[in-house]
Amino acid sequence: MILSRTLTQFGYDVAQAANGREALQLLDQTDGVSLILVDWNMPEMNGLDFIRALRADRRYGGVKLMMVTTETQIEQMVTAIEAGANEYVMKPFTREVIEDKLRIMGALQ
């Protein structure tokens, strides 16, 4: 809810999915997605598998991806970036951290 509210304040229209599979289905029904924030720890399809699936689909090559998670090990961050995440944010985070990461990604002016 915090991320949804923050992204709305930044001018994004926000949709939410409970897991990676649901997110992929939602993407198939949605046009113009430019940014996705994903958690590593989701049921059915975790965030890492979601990123891999998304990056394997040419339609979503330009979508910015940010992993926002409680996973704090450097190896996991490297794995997520190598899989196609543009940024990685560890929880807990502040609004300012999200804003800075969005700017770094070019997803916020």
C-alpha cells in the first residue's frame, strides 16, 4: 500500500497482483506498462522468476523493473540485476529511496 500510494503521488496509474503469475496475466490485459515493482518473496511465482519470464518476452523489453524486497544479501541483489532488474531496494525503505531509485532508472523526472 505504501508503494502504491507513493507511485500514485508520482503520477503513475497503479495495478497490483498477488503473485508473479497473476502479474503476467495482468500484463497481457494491459497496454503501456512502463514500470514494475516486484517483491522477491511472492507465492506461486517469486519475483526473480517473474523478472526472468518478463525479460524473456520481447514485448516488455523496455519496461523498467525494480525489485523491492526484504532479501538483503549481496548475492541476491546481483542475481536480480543479472536477471534483468534495473534497480534493487531493500526493505525497510523510505519514500525518498524509492524516488531516488526511480530517478536513477529514468522513470521519474
